[in-house]
Amino acid sequence: METRTRILLVDDDSDLTRRLSRFLERYGYHVAVAVNGRDGLDQIRSFRPHLILLDILMPFINGHAFLRRLREGKNRTPVIMLTTVDAIDDKLLAFSAGADDYINKPIDRRELLARIEAVLRRTQAGQAPVSEITEVISHNLRLKRRAQIAYLDDKPLNLSRKAFQILEYLMLHRDEVITRERFMEVLWDITADIGSRAVDWRIAELRRELGDNPAEPRFIQTVSGQGYRFIGPVEVVS
């Protein structure tokens, strides 16, 4: 009986799928390849993947349409989006449509492995798919995803849009160290003329609003030389 974790790689770039599938197979994953979204939807029924790596720009059915059909069909298989699209709106659309994580091309293989392992840990621990989570709660902090509002002791926090997005990402990736580069990749338009200090400014904004002491944090911990981690207990509502 097959015991390896099954990954479905959906991408029309044959060179990339060949290299990535070989790489992932070496790390013990069982990989099937679909050359476009239509083929990928067909393969789900027979292959029954534990995780899907999904490109956005593909013929017949693109990644957004693929993901929408998957979630409309009540399929909760976790999805990591792979794309060369740099616009922040495309990234946020992927998350709102039900993607569990996102990684840019050209793909850093070690980063991809880390993303796969993190997503599988969350789903295997029984956490609801990101698309189904409406609220995230930690201590007296409540984040309402659809309304894009966070509350502390039932009082709304005055957060910038970017600070809210950072808090949301941290809470949904509890206990993972998120680097500044990762925040920039996921939450900023790559063409924007900003530096990595922009992340630190937003973290400082969050700490002010949360009353979170960086020396003795309840919520956001600084990991020296690496990035930030959400350390508070997390409860999700779906």
C-alpha cells in the first residue's frame, strides 16, 4: 500500500515540472504531474493528492478558476500557489479563494520544502483550510478576516491594511518563523520601491496597538537574525 505523501503538481512548464517532481521524489514524496488545470482536475479523482502545487497562468483552466472549482466542490485539499505573477492583488486573490500558501517563481527549492512541510503540519493537525477560516482568536485578540478588522478586548484596533495583513499571516502560520523576505514576497507588490524595514515598521505598529512588549511578548516574538513568529495560542472559527 502506498504510504508516501502524494503531491499533484499542476503547471504547463514541462521543464519545471520535470525538475521539481524529481526533486520532491528524492525527498520521499509521490508526485503526479498535470499539464494544465483541466488535466489537474481530472487527476484529483484518481490520484487523491494530499497537497496540490498549482500554477496560476495556464491554458484551458487557470489557477484561480481551478482553485475556485476545487473549493466549490467542497474539496479541502491544501493548495500552494506557484506563479511568476508579482501583483499583490493576485496574491491576495489566491488566499481569499482558498490557497493555503504562496511561493514565487523562480522557486527556491528549500523554501518550497519548508512551505510544503508547514502546510501539511497544519492540515494534518486538523486545522480547517485557510479558505474556511472566518475568525482567528488568541487570548483577548480576535481577528475577523472577512471584515478585515482586529479587536483587542472587543475594541477595534486602528491598524493599517498592511499591518492587518501581517497579523493575519502570522496568526494563520502560528509558531512558524516568517522572514522579512517572506513577508515582502507574499504581502507586497515586488515592483514596489520599499525596503525590508517596512516589515519592521508594521510590526512596531502592531505591537503598539496590541500593547505587546517585545522583551516579554504575548503575541509576536522577534527571532534574532531571522524574522518574526506568532507565539500566542490560536483558535480558529470556520
